[in-house]
Amino acid sequence: MQVRCAKFAGYGLWDAKSPIAVRLFSPLRLPDAEWVSQRIQQAWALRKPLRTVGTSAYRWLYGEGDGIPGVVVDLYGHYAVVQTYAESVQAILDWVVSGLLSCAKLKGILFRGEDARLLWGRRPPRDLIVEENGLRFYVDLFAGQKTGLYLDHREHRSYLEQWCAGKRVLNCFAYTGAFALYAVRGGASEVVSVDVAAPAAAEVRRNLELNGFDPGPHPTVVADCFELLEQYAARGRQFDVVILDPPALARSRKSYEAAVHAYTRLNQAAIECLPADGLLATASCTAQVSVGVFRSILADAAARAQRRLLIVHQAGQAIDHPVPAHFPEGRYLKFVLAVVRNLA
């Protein structure tokens, strides 16, 4: 449909069932299969630096960031996984498939919605193995969270690796253990991985073994991370590094205050589990919490723990999650590495 507002005119997809009524695609022309293919080819070219030896999984198409709102495509080796965030966008799925095939030699294209279904080619194996910076991971493209692996922390995991030599690490919200693998490769003496989902513990061990690491010194715990951190803090159990990568704690602006409270509680408990000069690696993927608000949350958490936090590194998403200058909401991810200091 064509949209007009004052002097602005553009073309988009109407969706009566979505909180976003219209997703705008182009201010200049009515999009067609060729237009979609061009956007996908531009996205493919932008990610050329990622196509190196040792990395075979990344986000190929990032919705508004790559000019196709509501559509996300992740690449896992020779398989692409498509997700849409509005029913209306499924009208262009055939164009998306054609555009993907015009760029890469794929074996299969999978759609992840309520159910997983094959859009093109052959079905990926249940135990597909991909690489990230030389580390190997099992991914289940049919049932894993997101599209199989949390790809947006790739650079953050790599950065944190260099800080882990000889350290005792607590990896909260571990999922399949991606942060844990980097910490172990970085020389951590112990990595304790915690997740509330019992299957995650088995996946962490499998991924450790896949990379030739002995799971013995790196235990897994099935528990609520909020509660476990507070228990550890109350008992005086400490680690040299605590990693926090919780799921989004607010899905809408209505739950913003609850999210701020939860992030503050979580980070306070983590700080209380760290000694002086300990490292807090903490993240937020809640879009409603801005970079500035997240820093304020960390400052408040440190004050409540009667400690100081010195931020030594702060980052967002990598090039496979580009953000248009006019769409700041697209920069959802915040990652901070901070040193804990005693009050003096």
C-alpha cells in the first residue's frame, strides 16, 4: 500500500493484527521481487568481512537495518533460517527465498514460526555443526532458541576471552554455553554455567566435548539465575568473572519499570559475588532500555552493593546487525565489561 503523511509518501505492508500498523519499505517505488533481491545482495556484500576461515554463522538479513522490515535471516553454514515478525511480511517470502538463492549456494532454507517448515532445498540435520571464531557449536535449527544460536554476542564473546586466563568464571543464562567455550579457550580455571532450562546443561557439556575440552572442571547448574546469584552472594561465594546475558526483560513499554528493577537486582547480586578487581560482563537485549539507562542501572546496582564500577569496554551489535541512523530502536543490544572496586 502507499502511505501519505503531510509531504511524505512511501510504500509499505499493512498489518491489522500487529502493534505496528504499517512497515515502510521504500519512499520511492512499489517493492517487487527485484527490489527485495537487491536489498538481500547489499546485505550479503556488507557481511563480506565475516566470511572468513573459522566463522560460518551470522545474521544475513536484519529487518529494518537491511531495508526489509520484519524479516530476519540467519545463515548457518549452507542453511538459511528465516523469521518474520508480522503476518503481512509472509506475503514476500517467495521473493526473499529467490533473493537468498541469488547470492549463496545454499542446501536448504528453513522458516521458523510457530512450527519449523522447509521453504526450499533439503532439511538441515538436527545436529548441525557451525563455527564461530574457530570454536564449534551444535545448533538445532528446528527447536533452538532464536534461530539456533545467539549470534549477536559473537564479538563480545571473543573480546571477553582475553580476560579469562586463570579466572573462576560464573556464566549465567548459559543456554548452550557459547560464553563458556570462549572463557575455557581463554584459559579459565573453572567455568560454572547456569541456566534454568535443564536441557541447556547437556548442551554445554556437548559443546565443550565437541571442542576437545574436558567438562570436568566446568560444571553446569540448573537453577534460576536471579535466585542463585542472591544465594551465592548471601553465602559469600565469589568468582573472578561473572557473565550476565539474560533474555529480554521487557517486551513493551508497559513492562519498562519492571525490567529496570529486574536488571538492577540482577547486577547488584552479580557485583556482590565479585571481589575487588573482579570483572562484570553484563548485557541487555531489551530494546526499551537505552544505553544511557543501562549505564544508570549499573551505577545504581553498584551503589546498592556499596561498590564502584569502572567501565572498561562498552559495545553494541556487530556489522551483521546494522542500525539505520533514523531507527535507533534497532540498536537493542548493550554489552559492558566493568571492573569492580571497593569504596575508598
